[in-house]
Amino acid sequence: MPDTVLQTINTWLDRVEPRPVFVGFSGGLDSQVLLHALCQTLSPRQVVALHVNHRISAHADDWQRQCEHRCLELGCRFVAGRVHVESTGQGLEAAARDERYRLFDEQVAPGHSLWLAHHLDDQLETFMLRLLRGAGLHGLSAMQAESERRGYQLLRPFLDLPRAGLEAYARTHRLDWIEDDSNTDTRFDRNYLRHDILPRLEQRWPSYRQTLNRSLGQLNQAAQQQQQQLEHALDHRLAHDGAFKAVQLDDWPDDQVISLIHLWLRQQGVRPPSEALMHRILHDVVRAQPDAQPQVRIGNGTIRRFRTALYWVPDRPDVGQPPSVDIGHTTHWTGVGDLTLTRVTEGPNRLKADTPDLNWRMREGGESLWPVGRSNRRDLKRLLQEYRLPPWQRDRLPLLFSGDQLVAVADLCVDREWCAEEGMPGLRVEFRSAYDDPAG
């Protein structure tokens, strides 16, 4: 079995470029074996160990120091991040996972790979937990050996190897590992399965791992086929801004609509919630009255509806002080987005190049302007309704003033009095909303 570990790593490395490779490294048995095997196969300088200090256990800082020392011995790079975990409606374990992946997302560059040490026993535990929670086809197909997340590869090379095989490798190479004391606490569902239930299954059916793994393979094939069908259906119902036109699915069965919402959330980088919460989203948001604007909070954001579409609205920091206008350079406005004023000689919605005393502001109420191409002056509130902007975007739309006169509304429109004439130099507003940027 120790040779099987190295053979598995070599097989996966043949499919991965470029270097370096990143490894989720907790210091437990599984990640110790994965990190050691990668450093045996590659130059250690090509391996980066990512350690997440959740600060939940009193031993967390000691574990971090042990992991750093281990990487020093192996000669690979060590990166640690401390996170603050707050239990959400989905539990402490789910909250810790979200923080873990947030750190991974910050460290792993697009085009690279993140290796995780989940093994066959982990896979079967996950399958059993999801089965007991009433998961659908996608959930029951459990963890994928290879997937993509935010532009990088997510690899789990050990999913066909049992924990016993990793233990054999660790003994052969005399590896030490961290034992998290919480892993024996059977008050947690996963630990209860691991210590009380699955050993009984093994006594009665010694080959249950291989049998269930075959079933998982068949479920995975069925899930992939369903995924292709759902992707096709979702593509036809996505707006240019990522909104999901779910309200047009009144004649669809509930389970199919929920599957589409699952897929849409995953595409937004959001881990779908429990089945109970998914049904609440379906009935309270998707099936709500046409003039309603319902919302349901999930994790670090909110699902909201505007007109006939669903929007994923991630949490954003409070709006900061407006930046100074810096022509030719991009400036960031906390909680609002990125703003650029560029000198151009053609195109619509250009301000006069010599517009004086330019400054950014937020809406206060009562603003108005006469947009180019409109027949009369418009109240800003009415104008934004005409543009069909969702209410939460209207509240964080940057306004450009000349002194105290409104001259442009983000990159939407320019007041006709301040519009550059055709062929004359002008200024073009470019705006990237914080709602388009996961970092805010």
C-alpha cells in the first residue's frame, strides 16, 4: 500500500501544470502523508503547504508550530493563516470550512492546483451523512476527485485509498501526525459514524468500502449527466449580470427548480444550504407574489429577488469616504467599487474634458439631471427605476458632481449640459461595482 500512495501521486502529477502545487496541510495523518509523498516525488521547493489556524482548539497554535517545523524538515514552503470562525445556521464545522476555503482562495493562483488529502473513508462518511440528510443526486455523488474552484484545480488524489493505506505509508516512513482531540467526540455526527456505525458495517460486510465506492461511481455518472442537462437549462435563464430568471419556471416541478438553484449558487461560488432552506427559497422567494421583493440570508450573503430574477448579493463593507477624482487612474471606493475617469475622443456618454471641480458622492435624495437622449429632466429615483436597477445597487451607485451639480450617474448616463460634443475630447466614466467583486 505505501507504493500505491506514491503511484497515485505520480499518476496525478502527470496531469497537473504548472508548479508549484499547493497542499491543504492540517498536520493530521492524511495531510502528512500527502505532503510527504509530494515532497518525495517533486522538489520540495515546488510544494507549498497551506495551514489554516481555526483558533477553535486550545492546541491550535501548537499545531501550527508543529506544521511549520515539519515543512522546515521537508524543505517545502509553509504558509499559515489565522481565521475567526463563528457558528452560522449551518453549524461550526460548515463555518470553519468556509473560512478554510476563503484562505485557500486567497493563496492559490488561477491555473494552479490545490491538493486535499480526503480518502475513501472520508468519502463514505460524507456519503452516509448526506444520505441521512436527504440529499439529492448531486449531493449523494459526494466529493469529486477533480473539480475547479475560482480558476484553480481542486484535487483529491486519495479518494480511492482507505485510511488504513495511509496509515501503512506513515508507518513505513515513520511519520508523526497531529491527533485532534475533537475527532473522538461522538457528539459530532461524522465522529459518531466513524467510531460507532461504520466499524459495525465492516464487521458484517468487510468489503463495504469497495461496494459503496462502486455505487458512488454510478451515482457520479448519473450526476454528471444531470449536471449537463441543468447547465443547458440554466444557460438559457441567466441574465448578463448573473441573475437567474427563476420566476419563469412556474410550470417546473419543485425538485427540478431546486436543482437549478443549487447549480446557480455553485456557479456563484456559494455552497448551497440545507434542503429545508432550499425549499424556503423556492416557496418564499421564487414562488412569491410578482410584486414582492423577498430575500433569504445564506452564509455570507443574501438571495434576493427583483422582478422575475434571483440575485446572489454577497455581504459588502460599509460605504467608505469617497475617493478623490484622479483622471487616468482607477480609484477604489470601499463598499462601492472601482472608478476610472479616462480621457477619450469618441463614444457616447462622455463628459466635457474641462468639467471643473469633479467629486464623487452617494445619493442623498432629490437629485435630478437631464440625460443625453432623453426628452426632459429626470428625477434620479425615477431614472434608476427606468434603468431597472435592483434597489440594493441603486443605494451604492456612485454619482459624479461638478461642484454641487450632478453631471453623471456612474457609467449609465451624462447630463446633456456637460456632455462632450462629437469629435471633441471628453471623459468616460468606467465603474466596476463591488457587487461584481467577491472582495468588495
